Amino acid sequence: MLDLSRQFTPIRQEILDAIAGVCDSQSFILGPEVVQFEAAAAAVCAAPFAVGCASGTDALWLALAASAPELGSPGLAPETWDRSAQNAVITSPFSFFATASSILRASARPLFADIDPRTFNLSPASVAEVLRTPTGQTVRAILPVHLYGQCADMDAFAALRRDHPNLLLIEDAAQAFGAEWTTPGQPPRPAGSLGAAAAFSFYPTKNLSAFGDAGLLTTANPEIAARARSLRSHGMTRRYYHDEVGWNSRLDSIQAAILQVKLRYLPIWNQQRRERAARYNELFRAAGLAAESARDGIVLPYTDPRATPVFHQYVIRAPRRDDLRQYLTEHHIGSEIYYPVPLHLQVALKSLGYKPGDFPHAEQAATEVLALPIYPELRDDEQQNVVETIRRFYA
């Protein structure tokens, strides 16, 4: 599914030199490498401020808690989070669990809305319907997910904000570092600059990846940045003076140094991912497998013409998905299901009160999606083998 050694080998000495520099400095937590990486990442994201933290999950919580004072610091009684929350955040049920858990951790309630079946991203029309429906909750923010590395419809969400000016728009950009969105008549804008704040993950499988967990918040608001810096260090603005209950979510210098090396290569790597995705499209069409519906064949990934995706994943819809995946496994081809159970049907979130059928597009996607191997170093013959194996399965 992913061969990290192919990325590491050509930059091995650069990485080792960067790590050695941190070891020599003996400044391991929030050292100068962190400051340098934050500045470099902020520039790439066209955001004035970037705040490094311990993980993408923490970045989501920091984005919520620092952006909305009403959401505040993490609750101390997990068993009462969803029952006591009066504030709410609208988000997608078709995402990694951290999208919802970060909302709960910020002492708010997730309100789900269905997805766009073409992009798999949060549907603005479904969000508008949720906003029209009385829930007894005060909706503080919308948290669209740039799933699989493609920006959600940020024009439509910006229009929703004009109708609801008190709502914050916060990006879950965990999978989308380097992705862009183009509003007609305007230059492209990168993920991380499209809302009040954004959260990125640098988990080792991400396009920009650390050698462990790491995350980043970006924002144009100096107050959000300052509060996020405080919250990531136990609510301190001065050493040992705690203004609120924060958390220990500091980015260590070794991870920052590694990320700074890799950041220089990311534009090339993301372009190679787009080329790999285009190659898959050509191969599937040449094999006669491409179709408009998973009832008839393989549904290829849809790219919104306003979006420049980074193809963190190449995700198809496939008939008999589970049987196909087993067949690929038997032929030593990796694949993954992102995600087999929508968030509203997860056992851990059952007290939110959702039931099967509430979000049909998300539920159908969960039965059909399959991610195929995609990374910059993937070879043409390997892609040919993937598609030929899939052709044999359906033949």
C-alpha cells in the first residue's frame, strides 16, 4: 500500500544531518527547528501564523478550542462529554474518528451532515439542512474535511457563513497539505488559508510525514495563534503561570527538523501523486472498467474543477468491494478501506442518537470505497499490475 523506504533512501543523509543537528543543539522541545518549520509551513499555506503540536488530532482540538472561546479546554469527564455539551460543531460522518473526537474533546457536540457522493466531502446542502433543523444546540462552527487530499467546496461554505455570520469555518486539512482551492476570478488559495483556522496531520503515512506523530494549526488570526500556543503548553503564557487548563501538545524539534527537510520536496511529490492518479485513470479506462456507478464497474475519483488535489489517497468505488479486496490481498497488492463504518454508526458515539439510514450517501460510500496504492515512487509496472489484477477479478 505504501513503501516509505523509497522516499527515505534518496534523502537519507539530509534527514540524518537534520536529526544530528538537533542532537548537537540539545534543544529537543519547541526548539529553533520548530520555529523555523512553523514559519516555512505558514508560508506554504499562505497563513500568517502556524503552531506546531504533537499530532493531527491535537491540531483539530487546538483549532476548535482556540478559535471559539465557547468551546474552551478539554472536559475532565469523558463519559459526560456528549450529554452535557450545549455547543455543537457540524461535520462529516465520513472521516477518521479524530474529526468527531476532537469536537467532543473541546466540550462540544458533533452534528453530522451527509457527504457529496462524488467528492466524499461534506455536502454544503446537507449542512444547510442541519442549520435549518432545530436541535436544541448552539452551532458554533462548521468543520469540513478535505478528504483524501481534495478541498471541500469552500465557496459554498463561505456563502453559508454569510447567511450565518456567527459561525466559524474550520478546516480539517489533515490529509491535504499542499492542496489548493480556486474561487472563480481569484488566484488559487492553499488549504490552511480557507477558514478561521486549519488543522494538519504529519502522521508517517501523510504526504508530508514525520517520523512519528506531529501536527500543525494555521490561522490568520493572531489571537487564535496566541491561544493555541498557550493551550499546547498547559495553558501557560508565562512559565508556570496557567491561565486556563490546556494540554501537553508540543512539537518536538527532531520531528520539526525532519518535516523541514521534506517540505522542500513536497511540491514535486504532490505533483507525482497527481500524475500517478492520472495514470490510474488511463489504465482503468483502457481496461474497460470505468463506469458511472459501482453497480456497473469501477467509479474513478472525481476532481472538482476548482480543486487542485494532492491525492493523499486514490479511492475508487467498486462492486463486490470486500471480495475484490480479498482477491488483491491474495495477489500481494495492498489496499485499504477509508472508512468502513461512518462516524454516526460507531459504537463509541452511539449516545449521539444517530441510526442507520440517517446519512445514506456516507453509508453507501462505506460499502463501496477502496483505496489503492498511490505514492510518488510507485512505478508504472506496479500500477499496471494493480489494474490488471482488478480486471482479472471482474472477468
